[in-house]
Amino acid sequence: MKNRNIILLLIITIFLIGCSEKNEQNNQIQLVEVSSGGSTIYQNDNIKIKIADNIDEKQSIYAFILNELQKIDEFSPIENIEIEISKQHMAPKVDKIIRCDSKFIETEEFKKELIKKSYGIYDNWISEGIYAKIYDIEKKEVDFTTYYSNNEFSLFGARFFEPFSSKEEIENVKAASIDLVEYLLENNKKEELLKNNIKVSDMENWEKGIDLDYQKEIDSLMNRMEVLEIVNKLIINTKEEINGFKIDISTAEINEQYGTARKIEQLILRFDRDILAIKKGIEKDAPKFYSEYKEVLNNIPKIEYIFDTTNSYDSIDGGFFSRGTDKINLRDINSHAHEYCHLFFYSPFMEKGINIAKPEWLNEGIANYLDIIYSEASIKMIEDEFNNIPNYTELLSTQDFAENELKELKSLCDGLLNIYIKNDIDINNVEEIAKSKNKRIMKNNLNVLYRVKFRKILGINSNGGNAPMDLMNEGDSMDYHKNFSFFNYLVEEYGLERMLYLNVANFDGLTYKEVFGKTFEELKVDWMNYVKENIKGIESIL
């Protein structure tokens, strides 16, 4: 009987060992090898590794990557990742796919990219903390209370902008990231971390004595952004929500300066607020149009912003949107909302098969109106203009104007100031204008008509518009700036809804009379009467 028990015990032991070995094998990542056009692909349903055949020690590289992925998978199953190793990828590219050369895989940054892409993590602070957890990185001991008493606490990835930040700042943010991730894991927040769903409220019990006011201010950035540093530039990349975008920032000539990250954070948040305000404005003031095209208006592609300060486009004042692309070039950041509206009413509609073939006067009019009425950017431009008013005489004198031109221009500026006074526009109270739709429209009308008169004094005459066949396409003959005021009138008289529906109208043979019940010439007369009736003293700049 005793021998029988020993034999039974041995059988159970062998069985358990076999099960243990089988479970270990089941936990190992299994990939299928396939040859494909000069590369070898190793893949399963969640993982794809593509290595060019001309890469040296290809098998060793594959084994190394697989080993790193195994460590990550043991922390939490990999959701999806695709990696391409090739000699042509000299620097890593930010996208859903990691594309790099064999040298990059030897870096810490590669391992952090593996973590981010394995789980769809965007924010650097989360990947920093999980990286330390998976690879058992020793945490730097920091007196966070003392450090952040003199520094704003932000976990947004901009705090890793090494060209803009001190070494101490970067190290302290990394330490805070590691410590916070450790705390959240201990409090069963692993799933929230992997889903980029950590809230400031989750941090409030993290007993470090840190003032979280600034983190609350930029809360909407915390879980949706990543920053990657490559040769002479940084790439900021976001999730595709509210305002999905990718920004390249050159760092070649930038020295370390504390506060640059904060400026970038504030700029991105303002972009977000303007876009959200424009959407909400359309929903409020053109509810039928918004309801019918809601799916389109909330399916904006990820935008690539190019900050271009060169003189390559001398005819472009603030920026431009290139049709057929998802790129917006900005020479002036205050032009963002206007250029966004061009993309807003083109790319998502075309993607849905809705042909947008509207004339330029409508395209520009809509972009100007939505920017002026809803965005913070337009108020910032007004503020900048008002700040320069005390110096306008000096500023005019610095330009190469003839004596008679200079005299007329100064008189024009004086006239504009008098119009402000007559219409209760306080140049020392921009907030008052921001809160009033009527004053925003009035200020826009004044601004564009002032520009027309300014150019007229310099001998640059503007076209008043000509539509002999009364066709709406013929409206493009009106001067760019005059059109902004004309469009403002059409919206005020006929409603934003009607103007937005023109975006999707068939313009073949379409006349002003059909749409508005009046000819183009009649509408222009009504527009001038509207301007004179609503803006006291406007005659002096017409």
C-alpha cells in the first residue's frame, strides 16, 4: 500500500510538471515566419515584425525584439504592434508602426516605444512608469514637495522636451512618473493606465504634497499625447479626439529655456478650445445642418501642422490649407482657426463622398465668419492690434510711404479710432468684445473695410464684384476683404444655416436670385445699407 501511494505521488508530480511546462509554452509568444519581397515577416494576430533581408545579424535582432516583447506581454497581453527594421529608416517615425534602423533598437527609447505601441499608450509619463516597472529600473528619490513648490507640476509629455528643459526638470518629471505609476498599479489602476484613462482625481490621494492646479488646467492633454525626439526636431503626436494632430518642431537653433513646454501646452489647449467652440457654435446656430452632418463634422482626419516662418510664401499672410492633404501651414498661430475651417469643410466631406465644389468667396467667407464669431484666436488678433494703437503714428513713419500717403493713412487711423468711440468699442477692454457677437461682427467689418481703404490710399484698388449672369460662382470677382464684410451681412440677414447648406449645394447655374430672392447687385446695395445703419461713422473709411 505504501509503495502504491509513492507511485501515485510520482505520477501526480510528473503530471503537474508537464502541465507547468505546457503552460509556460502557452505563455510564450508564437510567431509565424514568412518571406515577402526582400524582407522576412514574423507575425501572429497581434504582432508583426518585418526585418529587411539586408540587415546584418537579422536572426539576432529578431530574437532580441521577441525577448523584449515577451517581457511586455508578461506584464499585460500585447494588444497590437507592428515593427519595421530597415537600413532606410535612419530615425524612428511616429505613427502606428515603429519604423527604425537596427541601431535604434539598442536604445531605451526603443523599449519605451514598444510599450507605447503595444498598448496604444500616448503619454510619455505612463510609458516612463511602466518601463521602470517592467525593466525594474531603480527610482530616483526626489523630494517632490520641495521641487514642485517652485515648478508647475505637469505630466504632459512636453516636460520631456530636452532642448527646452533643464536636466533636473526632466529627471524630476521622470521620477514623478515612475512613482505615480507605481502608486496607481498598487491601487488596481492597471487597466486605466493601459487605456490612457487616468484622471487628476486619481492623483489626489497620491500623498506627495504637490499642488495639482496646473495639472487640472491641462487635464485634457494628460492621456492623449506623445513626444518623440529625433535629429534636430521633436514630434508631438496625439490621439484623434477633438483635435487630432501631429506637430514637428525644429530644435536646431533653440536653447534651453524653462517655460517653453508650458507655452506649447497652452497653444495646443487653445487650438482645442477653438475647434470645440466652432463645432458648438454650428450646433447652436445651425442646428438642422449640424444634425444632418454631425457624423461628418466629428470625423476630422488627423492634421499635420507645419509651423513655417520662412518667406517661401510671400503672398500668404497667416497660413494656408493644402487641399488633397491633411496639412495646415501656419506662419501666424492666430490664423489656426481660419485655416482649420477650410479643412473642416473640405476633407471630411470629400472622405464621405460629398463633393465640395463651392466658390472661393463662400469658402473664405465661412472660414472668416466662424473664426471671428467663435474663436479665441480672433480675439488675440484684436488684442494685438489694440496694443499697437498707441504706436500707430510711429509704426506708419517707419514705412516707405510718400508724404501725402502718410498724411492720409494717419487720418484713416484717426477716423477708425473715432468710429470705435462712437460705437462703444473700448480698446482697453477686449473681453467686452469677446463676449458680444454683435461687437465681434462690427469689429470684423471695420477691420476688413479699413484694409480696403488702406490699400486704396496706396493706389491698390479693390474689385467691388461683378456678376453679369447673377451666377453664384461669379461672386469670386469681389475683393477678398470686402467679401468678408459682405458674407457677414448675408449670415446676419439669412442665417448661418442657409450659408452652411450652400457648402453642399450644386453650383452649376445656381444664381443669387434663386438662393436669396435678390440679385447680386441688389444684395450689394443692401449690404452697404446694412453696414451704414449698424456702424456709426463708417462712411469715413468707405
